[in-house]
Amino acid sequence: MGTSVLSLRIDGELLDRLRNHAAKRGMSVQDYVVRTLIRDDFDERFQSAVEETEKFYGVT
């Protein structure tokens, strides 16, 4: 299994929130994001967020 690099551009407010969540757990932002992405329920939560966003913008 190889590795890849993922680069994100996010606004400062969201980054601050991520830093706070990570700090509460004694983790770096990168480790916190990776741990969040590998959670068992991530796919379901992500799909739900996509559906809510689509409803908000009237896509569906």
C-alpha cells in the first residue's frame, strides 16, 4: 500500500476549530483529521452532510 499527499485549503475559523478539537485530545491537526476520516461511521456522516448541503442549495 502506497501513500499519497492530500492538500487542503480551509478558512481560518475552521482551522481554529480543528486545532481546538485536536488540542483537547493531545493530537496534531493532521492526526485528528486522519483519525476522523478513518472512523467507521465517516462514510455515513459524510453522505448525510452531502445530502443536507444539496437540499440547502436545492440541488436534489
